[in-house]
Amino acid sequence: MRNELETIRQEIVSGIELDRILKLPVAEKFRILEYVKLIAQEAAYAEEFTAFRLKESPNYEKDQTYRLLVPLLVHDVSFDDMKRIILNYLYKFEQSDAYYSKFAILAMGILFIKRGVDSYTIFHTLLCMLGVNFLTENLRLVGYRQAFEKEIEIDSIIRYKEYESTYRKTKYDLLAMGLLHIEEGKEALDEYILHHYKREKVVLLYSILSELPPGGFRLAIFNSLLYGGDDFDKMVLAGLYTVIRKSTLLVSHYMMNSMIGKYSHFDLRPEKVEAEVREILASMKAELGLE
């Protein structure tokens, strides 16, 4: 069991810069402690009611970043996709160690819940990420019960980016392409993108990615293309990758938003998002003579 837990821990922390948490000033670490307590309480809630009911938790509205990440658990997104989305967001916090650390603690907690780790272990694992000096010099009492005895006090939020309409239009086009692939197959998708779609950058990148062998090789090429690209390029690449993989609307939406550091409100209005995407899909099918 110990070896299994260590394997899970390594899997979760891989790619996360834990030293950025360690070097935070004491005041910020006390703020991070509230996120550790939040995750401990939510992990305990998931143990009692399952992770699929976390949106019903009394703490669901406590923090916007927690609300951003919980739908990935509720909708049973795969661990690999969750980890990718999380790392995408973290890569956007280049300047602020405080934002990075808050997001990282919440995200690692969510991943531990995904892997079925108990709330007691999650609490102490995340607590230790604050460093031995902080624990011994600044906390008189540290224990699992502490996470439940006081009201959680979150006094800061992470600010996410907003983007112009060009990003949004292309994102929704890509979401519709994903449904086109799922419903009509690759031949219809090829026909639409290569012969009907007007945005040359999307056409070029699709013509490259779609012809690569699936699996690890395609993923490696996808990752290599991300280097040096601007936010729009990265969003398009992420969108096309999910289109080719036939990802769900939720995963595609999150993957593109995470690539540019934009907050996702998908879970607040999934039916509205799908309705808008299906309007675009209908026009695509009409161009192809499918409806």
C-alpha cells in the first residue's frame, strides 16, 4: 500500500514546481493552509457521498478555482486529461508564485481524490508541501481535526484571463468539429476542414496532426508544436487534438481554455454551450449536404 501511495504521489506531483510553494512568504502559506483544509473537507465529503456529488457540498461555492476543477471529477474526466488541463493552467502562472501555489494545491488535492486517496492522507500530504520550517515555527497545532474545527477563510482569488471574440468563435468552431467527427466520421471531418473551413491556420495544423500515427507519437509532435506558439496557436492545437481524439465537449472546452489560461464556466451552462455548438454543427453539415 505504501508503494502504491508513493506511485500515486509521484504521478500527481510530476510536472508541478513544488519549490514555488516552499518559497512563499509565511503570510501566503497561511492562505494556502485554508485551501488544504478545503480539500481535506471535500475529500471527506467524497468518501461519504462519492466524488460525483461534490457539487452538492456546502463548500462548493467557497472558491472559484475549486468550482473550476470540481466538474472534472463530477463528470469523470480521465486522470490523464485532468492532469493535462491542470498543467496547462499552471504553465500560465509564470509571474505569480502565489497564484501558482494556490492552484497547484487545489489541483493536486483534486487529483488525489480522483485516485481514491483518503482525506486523512491528502490533508497531511498537502500540509507537508508548505515546508518543515513553516510547520514547526508557525503552527502551534497541526492535525487532521484542525481541518474541520474552524470555518474555512479564503480571502483571495486567482484572476484568469479574458479573450476577444476571435478566440471564442474559433473555439466554438472547433467544438462543433469535434461533434462532426463523433457523429459523421473522419471522412466528413476531413471534407469540411480541408475544403470548406476558411481559417488557414486551423486547416494547416489539422492536415499535419490528423495524418500522424495515433498515441504517443502524435502526442509528442503535438507537444513539440506548442513551443514558441502564441496563445491563439496553442488554443487551436489543443482544440484540434481533442477533435481528432473525439473528446467530450467538456474536455475539449476545458483543454482549450486551460491552454490560454481562461476560466471555464462550461459546467454552469452545459446545455447553452451545446445548443450554440449544435447551431454551428448544423451549418457545417448543411455545407456538406448532410442535412
